[in-house]
Amino acid sequence: MQVRTRTSPVVLEDAMDAIASPRRRQILRLVWDAERSAGEIAAVSDVSWPAVSQNLGVLKRSGLVTERRAGTRRYYRADRLALGPLEVILREMWVRDVGRLKELAEREARSRRRRRHD
């Protein structure tokens, strides 16, 4: 499934692959509310500058992060518009899985009550 953002189409599978990495999720959180350079991200995280740069490339290609150039510097920010469809899918999965977990817990509770009364 493709979703058009301001700059490029976001392929949901690419976005899911991009956020599968804990390191990329950490970087995405750092650029969620503030535009940052790769050096700034490296300075506030436990990730080296080359690793930050590589992971930003993955996030950028997936459409989850945008880049702005100012002279020789590059600044990155999460593209919240691109994250919308991904959020919908994750929320649906969460609700479905929580519903299943609730059913299992209720079934287990009924089973325990029956065993106590038998």
C-alpha cells in the first residue's frame, strides 16, 4: 500500500522495516519534535555519527524522515503526515491483540473459578 506525502510515496512495508530497528526508533523519537543534524543526534544518543547517518538514510528512503539543507548542514525531522497510515495500522493491530489477550484472560479466569468450585 502506498500513501502520498508531501515529498514522496510512503510504502508501508518500507516504513515497517525502518521502524523494526530499535536504533531507528530512537532516532525517530529524537527528530519527532525537533529538527536535528546527524551530529546532534549522535551527541544525545549512544549511536556513533556514521551509524546515525546510515540509519537516517533508511528512515529518509522509507519516507518517515525529511531532510532540509542549510549550507553544508543537513537537518532531519520526522514526517508526521507519513506516519499517519502507519499509526492506523499499528493501532488496529494493538486493539485486535489486546482484545485477544482480554479473551484469553477471561477464559483462564472462568477456568480457574470452575476448578475451585469442582
